Amino acid sequence: MSDVSNRLTVVGERQRTPLQRKLVSVLTHAGLLAVSVLMLYPLLWLLAASFRPENEIFTSASIWPSSWSIDSYIRGWNGLRTSFGTFYINSFIISGLSVLGNVMACSMAAYAFARLDFKFKNFWFAMMLMTLMLPYQVTLIPQYVLFRQLGWVNTFLPLVVPKFLAADGFFIFLMVQFFRGLPKELDEAAQMDGCSPWRIYWKIIIPLSMPVLATAAIFTFIWTWDDFFGPLIYLSEMKTYTVMLGLRTFTDSTGESDYGGLFAMSVLSIVPIFLFFLFFQRLLIEGIATTGMKR
């Protein structure tokens, strides 16, 4: 049926005149553009609201402000007891260390599961996959009790240290699928030359796995930067707040809320994620497209 439909489509394309084909193309692109604007409307409204005067934010649904002002950005950056730059620094520290920890620890664990032989390997791999099925709330209280006894509450350690212990099974599974696609002849040739498993991992596997490592880095950065629940539990002092916790301080159920500053800082909070994705999107697409493929 698919072959017949494809042939009919080709015949229909040949029967159209150049003017008809051009009209169809224009209408198709116009429809896609309209859908894109509809999907981006909330983000465009947020951007416009960050430049509106405070009294016009909720009185207009237009994405074009009647007057432009950067007062919300100035007020949002300096309006709290702690500068919003401090929240940015905290978020960059936590996100950067999380990316480093996940890429290092998960790649080593994935290399062991994909290329090394040890007792009960399949059992431990299945146990690792089972952790993907556990909701975060199941382990929340035991983890909090453990970190409190270690004296790590109100520090960055509960948010960073687990990343260096290969705690994210999703990235281990993702890298295992990629490593299994690499030819094992490379390992055998390296072993004949006297390379140890560590040297094979560092000199052969890592250089060939940049796409999947970039994929893990991008997702780790985005998920860590957007994380609200973890910092909310473990961070209590404003000087340790991340960007997401900083945005929460603009709204106060018992007092006056600064929605202009909230929208302005919300726009700025999107910029690092957008730039990170923009610079590494080629590796991200390549990593997702090649993971699990046989070479």
C-alpha cells in the first residue's frame, strides 16, 4: 500500500503545473509558520512582558509592548537581598560539576558493562536498569536522611556528589548502546599491542564516543539547570540558591510579587540552555541518531 501511495503522489506531482507546485509550497510553508508562531507564542509573550511597564503586564495579550523598558531587568537583577548573579554562579557550578561527573562516571560504568567481562555482569546491568523504574520520590527520604547525617544539607554536595557515582542509569544505558556499536576489533588490536582496559577506554573508546558524550552532557546540563525540587530540598540559605530558586523569590503569597522582575529573569534563565544547545546540537543529533546502530 505504501508503494502504491508513493507512486500516486509522484504522479500527482508530475501532473501539477509549476504555478500549482509553487502555490502548494507557499501554503505549506505558511501553515508551518503559523503553527510555529502558535507554539512559540507563550515564549514570545514572556519576552514581551519582560519589557512592559508593570501595570501593563496582565492587561494585554499582544506580543508587541506599547512601550519598551529595561526597568524589570535592572530591578530583577538587583532587587533581591542577593544579586541574581550569585544565583547564576551557583547554577553554573552545580550544572558544570554535574556534567563532568555524569560524563566521567557514566562512561566508565558503561564501558565496563559493554566491553569488560566480570561475574554477574548481566545481573548488575539488569539491576541498573531497574533503577530507571524507581520514581525519584521513593529514594528522596532515605537520601535526605543520609545527607543530613553527613552534614551536607545546605551545601552543593547532595546535588553534585551522586553524579560522580554513576547514579543516572539512563545515561549508562545510553552509552552502553553506543559502545556496543563500536567494533570490538579495536579492543583486540589494542590488547595485542599491550594496552590495558583503562588505556583502551581512554585512548580508543572516548575519542570515538564524542557524540554520545555530548548528548549526555547536554541533557545533564539542561536537567540540572532546570531542577527545582532538588535545590528546594537541600538549599535553605539565599546565598546558595540556584536560578530556579531565585525565580521563586519574586512571588510572595503574603506580600507583593514582582512579576516584571520574574519575567525578566525568566528570560535570562533560558539563555544559557539555548546557547548550550545551539553550540552542541550537531553532536546531540549525531549521538541520538547513531546510538544503538550497528557499524
